[in-house]
Amino acid sequence: MKKGYFLIGGFLATAGIILFLKNRRKIPKGVQVIKNFDSQKYLGRWYEIARLDFRFERGLHRTTAEYSLNKDGSIRVVNSGYRQETREQKTAVGRARFIGAETEARLEVSFWGPFYAGYNVIAIDPDYKYALVCGRSLKY
């Protein structure tokens, strides 16, 4: 009987974790992603011109994000920046994948195994020279 309770508890805990992680990928209220997104135009190197600071990029300058296509159809993400105080280049390599249709700029990105965060392109110019991106909130 105790084994049954253990299995039910494990199932409920797993379901709770999955729901929590899926909830982290939501787009902020009142925000729309680009609907006619062209991922081929988005590939390449992007230079960060402004940001709301967050942990990984704190203290970094000359930050870039480079996107390329992986063989499995996901997008390879290479974020990097230069830390002037220590004179070192910091780089993080991850993977992004679409949530839904590839023509909708709503993705999830992971730099640490199975843990994904929201990546939403919410504004872009017609020539794909400037973009505005947010996560699950507008805090960064």
C-alpha cells in the first residue's frame, strides 16, 4: 500500500514540475509576438544596443547573440559579451525551438539541459535589422 502512495506522490510531483516549467514559457499579458516571422532572416549575428540587466549579462559589454540552424531544425544560440574588469570574453551556447508555428516568433531557449525559458520577438523592422525581445515577463 505504501508503494502505491509513493507512486501517486511521485506522479503528482512530476506533473506539478512540468506545469511549473510550462508556465514559465508564457508571454507577458498584453504583448503580441510577430506573426509573420521569417526565421531565415533572423539567423546571423545580432548586436545588443539596449537591455534591462539580468544575471548572465551583468557587467558585460559588446554583447551579441548569434543564431544558426541546427541539423534537427532547432536554432543554435551563442550569446557572448566582454567583461572589461577581467578582460575576458564570456560565452553561453544554447538551443532555441519554436512553440507552435515557425511563422510565429514565440520560442523557448535553453542553456542548461531540459530547462527552457521564453524567448518572444515582439517587434521587428521589415528588414530584420532591429528587434525587440522579451521573456515571460517584461523585466528583461
